[in-house]
Amino acid sequence: MVVLGGRMKDNFLLKKSQREVFDALSDEDEGILIKGVFKYLDTGNSELDGTLKAIFIPIKNDIDKWLEK
């Protein structure tokens, strides 16, 4: 269950357009990024840093918009 800002949802979407970003990453970084996405959904903090944190920002913004609905 995703809980952010008091809202609960049991799913989230990654956009197909984000695939290009994931494809450009190494398998290791791709895994770290997706784990950061789930960490953000669970806790509100991705715990990502550096380049992966920068890559995560538009994903986070999409998640936050989705949660507002």
C-alpha cells in the first residue's frame, strides 16, 4: 500500500517514456533506481544520491501528481 501525504494507493505507474532513462543505466544503477522508487513509495524518501537522485526527480514528480488524484 502506498501512503504519501495521507493518501493510500496500492499501485503506481511508470510511464513508457521513462523506459529510455532506465535503458541508459547499467543493470546495477537500474536496480538501485527502482529500489529507490519503492523506498520513496514506502517512506517518502528515496535515499538516492548523486546522478540517480537527479534521474529520480521527474519520476518523483509524476508519483506526486498521481497521488494528488
